[in-house]
Amino acid sequence: MEKIVIQGGTSLMGSLEISGSKNASLPILAAMLLCEGKTTVANLPHLQDVTTSLELLGSLGVELSIDENRYVEADTRTIHSLTTPSELVRKMRASILVLGPMLSRFGEAKVSFPGGCAIGSRPVDLHIAGMESLGAEIVIEDGFIKASRRERLRGATINLPFPSVGATENIIMAASLAEGTTRINNSALEPEIIDLVDCLNAWGANIRGAGKSTIVIEGVQKMNGGFFRVMSDRIETATFLAAAAATGGKIRTRNVDPTNISAVLEKLRKAGGDLTLGADWIELDMRGKRPKAVDFKTGPYPDFPTDMQAQFTVVNSLAIGTAYITETIFENRLMQVQELRRMGAKIALNDNEAVVTGVSKLTGTRVMASDLRASAALVIAGVAAEGETIIEEIHHVDRGYECFEEKLHQLGAKITRTSS
Ligand code: UD1
């Protein structure tokens, strides 16, 4: 089992390059299935979830190649299977994103119920209802979602009861090759949706309204494919900025869009960080100070992202004052709290609310990572803490952070990975 060992007490300093976005890459890789011609994607991060997606495409028969620039090219003419292997889907919830493209283009799809982080029950009812609205027949049998259509999917008006990111993406992709117009009301507004739509339009789709609450998809007969460069990872950016805030450091994140994490930047400012924004960089300087406690509540974009809740809990754990944190997206996403308490954090839990009373120092100990963002939070806590922190089950972090230790090392952290 691999673990990370950190000698803490370091203020992070320096500059780092942010990788391509995980959450934009996964739907874009699924979208390759919609195209008859070749598709090429650049700036894919080197992550476990991206590898799992590529394995999934490969298992369907998609021919994939990767060149020296790490551009991934896909050719779907060799597809021979429309069933996703359950061992791959179990590893990653985003595997459900192949449902819409396979069903729409090839007429059927058999996808097992997805897995992923243990942060909540995470049903896929909105994905299924969306496909049904477009005319698909869905049968749930033996742990599989079996989707089929007798004729081409038909455009429809779909009112999402909640702006689910994945359901919005799946419906957009399925509707891209449907007959007629689809309107998604209450669609998710996340920047990754805009990136997916830019990609689909570049590959031959006809979609407008991405980033607004109604997205309109005019179905096209076919999509030819082409080239697309994935946006940079706003959650990775925010994670490193939070790490600098927790450790009293000063860092610059490069290759970022400073406009798409405004909710986090606002809280970092309130925590006492001096922020400077460039065209494609963000610099945060804590001037060696402890952060100030900042209340926040997670919500769909543009609200504070649930994917940053665990990392910001660490900032508050070391802050001056008391902060109230409310998690509204997932019901079981405060799992880092128990481990942070073992490091000396003072956190009271009440359902989906955490009350964090900042302490002047955390102390290194042995802790266990439970999911992707909780792992990142424990690493930040370890860098800030006094003494040695050992984080077990660290494989979770590889799902979503490219070269995490290397990048932290570059910023001065004393961090190594060992296996035993
Ligand atoms: C995506 C992100 C994930 C992020 C989340 C919320 C990717 C690959 N993952 O996940 O990092 O934490 O958005 O910003 O982009 N729900 C239902 N029924 C459904 C679908 C969702 O009830 O059919 C619920 C979920 O259980 C959850 C909430 O809606 O409570 C949000 O889920 P959703 O927006 O769909 O998140 P994901 O697309 O899974």
C-alpha cells in the first residue's frame, strides 16, 4: 500500500503550472464516441480517472493513440462493443457519461451502475430520465442500465429538478445527434459544461447557451470530429491556493483562468490572502500570517464548489476565529473531519454542517485518505502541521491531481511517497 510521508511546518513558496481539467476531460473523452471522424484532444491531465476513461473507450474497441505531446487521438470506426466492463465503471462514476453518446450514435448502450468516491449515494436518475425524455427505452437489470432506441432520439424540453453537472453533460451529448431541438432548463452552469459545448461545437454539433440556465441543442445528422484543447483545472488551482493560505505562503498558479473560481478567491481574500490576478495566472500572498476564519456554504456553480470544501476546512482549521461550513451537494462529504481532528483540529459536526474553531497549529500523525478531495485536504494539513504526517490510502489523490507530490515539492514541501 502506498502512503505519503510529509515533514510539516513549511510555508509553500514559488510558482507552478496547472494541469488540464479532470472534470472537463472526462465528458470530452466520452464525447469522442459521437464522432465518425478522428478526434484529437490536447492538455489531458495524466490522472487515474483519465486512464480509466481511456481504458473504457479501448474496451469498446475505440482505437487510441498518444503522441509525444500527449495529444490523444481516437478513431471510433473500430468499435465492436456497446457494453462497458463493470470493473472500469465501478472505479469511476463519470463512466456513466458514455451512456448518452453510445445510445445516441449507435442505438444502444449497456452501462453498469457507476462507482467513484464514497461521498454519498449519488444516484443517476436524472441521467436516465433525460435519456427517456429523448425517446430511449431504459431497462435496469442485473446491475446494468440497458438503454436502446427504436429510431433516432428525438429532441425534447427537459426540466432538470437539480442542475446536475453529469446529467446536463450526458443529455447535451445524447441530444447532439438527436432529431430536432432539445432544451435543457435548469442546466448546470459549471465552466466544464462550457468547455464540453465548445468541444462538441468544434467537432460538428450545434449547441448554444452553455453557461446559462437554458441550453439549446439543435441535433445534427453526424459529427466529424477534429481537435480540442481541454481547459485548465480550476479545482487544482484552488487547491494549491488554499494550501498556500493554510501554510502562510506565497504562490503563483500559471496556465489558469482567474474568472472561473471567483467564489473561492473571494473566500481566500476574506481569509486574509493578498490576491493578484493576471491574464492567465493567480498569485496569493499570505505574508506568513495565519488565515482568518471564513464561513461558506457549497452550492452549484457559481457558488462555492463542493470539490473545495475539504481543502478549505483545513484553512479554517488553522485560522483565527470560528467558521461555519455547510455542505449542500453531497450528504457524506465531511469525512476528512475525523482525520483532521486526529491532527488537533477543533471541529464539531452536525449533519452537513461543520463548526471549525481554528487552532494555532496542527500536529502530524498517521491518517487515512477516504476520497479524492479529502486526500488533498490531508496533504495540505500535513504540509502545515508540526512534525511528521503519514497519509494512508493515498491512491485516491491520483484520481484527480497530476504529479501532486512533485508540484508540492517544487513549492518547498518535504513530501515523499513510499510503499510498504
Ligand atoms: C461532478 C463532478 C464532481 C463534483 C460534482 C458537483 C465530474 C466528473 N465530477 O460530479 O467533481 O463534485 O459535479 O459539482 O465532473 N444527483 C442525483 N441524480 C442524478 C445525478 C446527480 O440525485 O442523476 C445528485 C447527486 O447525488 C449529488 C448532486 O446531484 O448529490 C450533484 O451531482 P452532480 O452535479 O451530478 O455531480 P457529478 O456530475 O456526479
